[in-house]
Amino acid sequence: MKLINNIPVKPYLILLLVFICISCKKDEENAPSVSNIDISPETPVLTSIGETIQLKAIAKDAGENIIKGKRFVWSSSDESIASINENGLVTANAKGTVRITATTDNISGSTNVSIEQHVSTILITPNSHMFVSLGETKQFNAVPMDANGNVVRNATISWKSSNIVKASVHDGLVTALRNGIVTISVNSGEITESFEVEIDQKTNSLSIIPEVATISLNSSLQLEGIANDALGNEIKNAEIVWSSSDESIAEIDPNGLITPLDSGAVIIKASSDGKTAMMQLTVENLDDLIIPGKGTLGINLTDNFFTLTNKLGEPDLNLPVAIIIGPNGSLTIYAEVYKKLGFTAFILSKGKLLSTDPIFSIELKAPFAGKTKEQIGIGSQKDDVFDIYGNPDEISPSGIHRYESLGIGFKFDSDDKIEVISIFTPAAGNRIEYMNSISTFDYKKLMKEIDLLKD
């Protein structure tokens, strides 16, 4: 027995070791040489930062035969763009292209790997909004992202509104234009995301027209509630709730129409979206005494259109009935008819009816129940009129028995009862001047023109 390094070894073991070493050397001398290396997949493309792909390297000899059992060393030309581990797993780090190389036995093979971030989704903030004023704007932000949630820098973004009449959009800035619901779309590459915005004006301020009014019993008054949003735009068809502080004096319907029930004062309140407005209303039991040359129901011939509507409310009918041509201009005649009262006021205007235009004639019919101090009213007998006032100065073409100096006239029916009473300015010099006017008009001619229109 021999000793190797002072360790006893049997002779036959030494012979076995020598045989093995000789065999290994012969295998190495006979092993094929690596001629080239193939990498698959070839020139892969990654579309997200953080995405990975497994590469595989295959060693081949000069005859393109695969050589098994080779170990490879992997490397990246720029690990800031893509890195690779010892097993050939590539990880995308940034946009760009790198060269990946596999080496064994001093032979290398390589391939290009491209990182091209593709938009997979678009993050929109905020993803909804309620606009409460026309003209209101809101900035929305869109961030394109890849499949792993990384921001895609410098991606092209486009915005679109489904209804440019209701809302416009420019670079994410949405402007409310009209009430409604609009879809805003954002596109980047092949990806489109969308969200909805709603435009619903809310009342920021509320007013009532008129703010103060006095009306009579048996009349009515239509109120107008005007609601505005925070930017001052009027809200069309705003929902307004009306109420009266005392419904025993005046009621108001959902549309703002006041019906007086008794004399007194009330506060009318309008409410919309938590905002309120109030107006003062006085209901008067107006004196229906007919005063020739002056008026009745508290309406005088010296009053104007504003006073008329303030006391009696809005008329049932408002009609332009004639245009009178004078030497230096023209006047338009409007009839303001209150059917429930049996009261019509004729207004003179230079064109479009203004609140300052004056009353120059009043006509009374049934159901008007007022009388003169001599107790002459609708339904009185013709003989009673003649007994009190005498013979008329003239009878107009429409049958009005006119007492020019008193400023009153009467028309009789087939039973000689009064069916129409006319109140007008006494004919002082037979002329009337309108608002220090453009011209003067022949008063008798003017009254006859109006008289003919009444039929």
C-alpha cells in the first residue's frame, strides 16, 4: 500500500483515477467547437416600462449543429434602457433600443431589444364635473399610461366634445355653454377614454318684477321671477316656488299669477335653489265712482301706462289698434283691455309702447258696476241721461252721445239702456298735445278715429 500525502491509497484506486483523467482529456479534444450563437426571440419589442421578456441562447458548431450544455454570460449595451440577468431575463427600464449579447467560449451572439412605450390607458382627473353657471370653466388633465401604469411621456393627446353647442373643450379646458349632459373624449394613439359633464344652472340671485305693486279687487297681476346663475346668466325656465304671506288677501299660483281676494297688504315670496326674493303687494278696493273728464277705479286720464298696470295689473289684452298721422309725425294707439272689470284704457305712444305713455281715453262696459255721482252707469236709461246732462254736443259715427265740455259719452242699446260709457279729456280748444310733442292733433278728429275702432 502506498502513501499519498501521508494517506494510504490502494494501488487499484490510483489506476482508476489515471484512466478517468485520460478519458476526459480525450473527450475535450473530440468536443465540437462553438461557431455561432443564436438568440431568440429575435429583435423583440417591449411596450411598457418594467415589462420583461425571457431570451434564449443556442450555441451551434460550424455545421449549424446545436451544442448542448453551454453556459452563457449575458450583457446589455445600456442598462439604463434595458437590463438582463444571468438567466437571460430582460427588463425594460426606459424608452430606446439596446444590444443584448450572449457569450460562451469567447464566442458571442447578439440581438436588438426595443422599448417602445404604448399607451394602454388614459388617467383623467377629475373624471366628472357639475357646472352650475353658463360660461363656467373647468380644467381637466389627461395622463397617458402604459400597461404597467407608467406615464408615457410626450404622447399626443386630443380632446373632443360630443356637443359643442352645450360644452366646448380645448386642451382639457371645458367651458359650459348650455344646460345638458355632454361626453368629453380624450384620445392618445389607439386608446380613447371618455367622461361626462353636466351643465345645470343653479340660482345664485333672484328678483321679482315688479318689486312693488298696488292692484284692485277683481283684477289680477302676473309676476315675473328672474333667476340668474353665479355669472349673471338668466336661467330659462327656472323652477320658482311662489308663496303669499296672507292668502286671505291674495293668492298666487305656481306660475306667479296673483288673484286678490280682499283689501290689504301682503308679501309675495319667490324661492329657487335656496335663494329668495320678495315683493310688496297692496290690494285696494278701488273706488268705482265714474268722474267725467277724469277717470274711475283710481285711474285718471293724467296717468300713464306704468300707473295703469301698477294699479290694475297686466291687462287681458294689449292691442295696437291704430296709427294716427299728424303734420309732423305719427302716434300709435294701444287698447289695454281688462275683461273682468269691463274697463279699457286707450294709450297714446310715439311707436313702441313705453311705461311713460299717457292714457287719453277710458271705455267702460259690463260687468263694470260703477256709477257717476248722479247714479248713471251701465244699464241706466237714456231718458235719465238726458234729464241730468241734457242734449249731447254730438253723436259720433259709432253712436256715442258725447258731452264734450264734461268729458263723458254714452252709447245706448236697442232698449235705450247704456251699454258703453266713454271718459275723455274735455275738449279745451278742441286740441290735445302729447308729451310736449312732435306735433299737435285735431282732438275731435282723433276721438272720432278711436270711436270708429271701438266697433
